[in-house]
Amino acid sequence: WVNRRVDRQALAKRFFTQRESELVLADPGSGRFFQIWTRKEAVLKTNGVGLRVPLDSFEVLTDDVSPEAIGRPLRLRTEVRTDEYTVSWAVPTECADQSVSWVTSDQDDWLQQVEDAL
């Protein structure tokens, strides 16, 4: 969820690499901050390291993340679902060719739609 009241510039300066921070500062109204933030979250969660790895120790500007920074090569994807939601996911490169499907529905029929998609 995109919270517009977050001081994106200050967070970018503190937690992002210099190049990532410069991109956010160059266009502060864009969704670039949330794209970078969600990509960093995806990398950390995929590797199960949480915030023990400093966010500025690796860069997520490309779809491939350096193994030196986080332990194994990953492939990243980001999708801006609406003006308020950005989602990113990371997978080991050996699984990168797997497909991702989105299922949207109201609360009453979500299970049936998931079963139908499988």
C-alpha cells in the first residue's frame, strides 16, 4: 500500500544506494520509491535474512540482483497494480521462468476462482 505521507526522500537518502536515492530525488512524485522499497523487501524475504542485511548494501535497479550482496542470484519483478499498490517478488534464478498469475475477486468467491485458476 502506497502511503503518500511518507517522507520518501529522507528514507531514500538513509536506506537506498546512492544511485537508487538519486532516482527517487530526481522525481519525488513518482512511484519509484515504492518500487525500490518493495523490491528490497522481496530480496530480503526470499533470502530469509530480514533487516540484518543493510538496505544500501545491494541494488535493485535491474531484474537481476548480485549474488555477492545477498547470497544467491535472484530475479526480481515489480508490478504497479493501482495508484495505491505496488507489488514486487524475488525468486532464485533457477526458478525465474515460472509464471505468476493474479486472481482478483470479491470475498465470497475467491476460493472458487483460485481453484479454477489451478
